[in-house]
Amino acid sequence: MSIRVTVWGENVHEHKNKVVAQVYPKTMHGTIAEALNGTDGITASTVTLQDPEHGLTAAKLAETDVLVWWGHAAHGDVQDEIVERVCNAVWGGMGMIFLHSAHFAKPFKRLMGAPCNLTWREAGERERLWVTSRQHPIAAGLPDHFELEHEEMYGEPFGVPEPLETVFISWFAGGEVFRSGLTYRRGAGNIFYFRPGHETYPTYHDANVQRVIRNAVHWAHNPMPRIRNPNDAPNTPVTAALEPIVERGPRLHHDGEEGFR
């Protein structure tokens, strides 16, 4: 069965910056989707910030197994209602991959519950990514390290919760290091954050970067049925207990009343 991937692109820099347009004539989201489409059982489509409901309608998310997110200049333009819809999909079992400056995207900050801040420098310096978990599925087929000749520097401290796993650590020519490949589980959803991808450099044309994202799609995919409403908190009355019990003491709620709002 094909893994259905939706690549969400902010789609701003490609139209406002000539350098970005030259590096990514098919747009960044288009380039990522093209690298994924038809490979290893993946079917990829794209949506953008400018689409109605940012392209993330309830129907679109229901048919998305893994959502890939790239944003930078317009994080604040993403509607909070859509952010909540995306987070509910993740909690219900949809996989999610956040790329580069999506560390400041509303859905990432909501799912992390943290500032997600970092240090940065745009100097086009060399980045060396080290695999820190050799047997991890996201690192499959990669060498022990690979380099990107030009990238934006992200440096520690990175204000995120402790991850389940650190798959990559980056070293930059200026001396900084950064935890550049992190996994999380939120509800039933698998989340991967991957650092490289500054818009003025051809990072998403790099074969190793494409392999990482492709591997991450397979890792993040949860084949189990989606939890329909992950926010449900149903009451189980005394009469429905698996073992016979006797009610003791006063109660705030009566059977049938809503206990959580």
C-alpha cells in the first residue's frame, strides 16, 4: 500500500526572492515532493499557505499518512484553527516531518510545548552531519557522515524537549554544533525534525538529504487506523466497571454529565 505524503510549503520566498526562485524553479515543496513521489511506495502531493484552509482541509488530512512541513517567513499567517486540526491529526496517528526553520512553525511549537529557540547565522558555511544512531531506520543507507557545502548555521542550545532519539548531530565551519535530527512521539503520531534546508542553498537537491526525508517518511508512517477524536475523555460509570464495585463518597458529576470540557 502506498504511503500518502502531503508536502506543505509556505510558498513565499520562491515568489519574492530571485535567488530562491533560481535554486528551486519547481519551488521547495515541489522539489521535495518530486524527490519522494514514486520512490519506495510513496505518493506525494503538495499544498501551500495560500490555498484555502492552507490546503489542510479535514478531508486532506484524513487522506495524509505523513505531513512534511516547510515554513519560515510567514509562521504567524497560519490560522490557529488549522494548527489545531494538524495537531489533532498527529495525536490521532498521522506522521509529521518538520524541516529547517519549521522549528518555529506553530504546529511544531504546539506539539513540543516549548520555545523551540536556537542560535543562527546565515553565512553559507559548510555543515557536516554525523549519524549518531547507526541502526536507526532514518539513517538507513547513509554514510557515517555527509557534508553540505553551503548552509545556514543553527546552534545550541535548542529549546526543545528531550527527544526520543537523536539521529544526527551537525558541526559547522564556524565551530557550532546542533542536534539536527530528532524524533518524538505525540499521542499516536511519530514526529521527526530535520535541520538542513535554508532556502537560498540547493539542500533539497542533495541525494543524502532526499534519502533522509524518504527514510523519515517510512519511519513516521503509522499503518494503524487513525484515532477519530484523540481529545475524547469519556466517563466510565460505576455500572460499566469491569469488576463489581460499590460507589463510595460524594461525586462532582452524575452519570451522563460531561466531566471535561
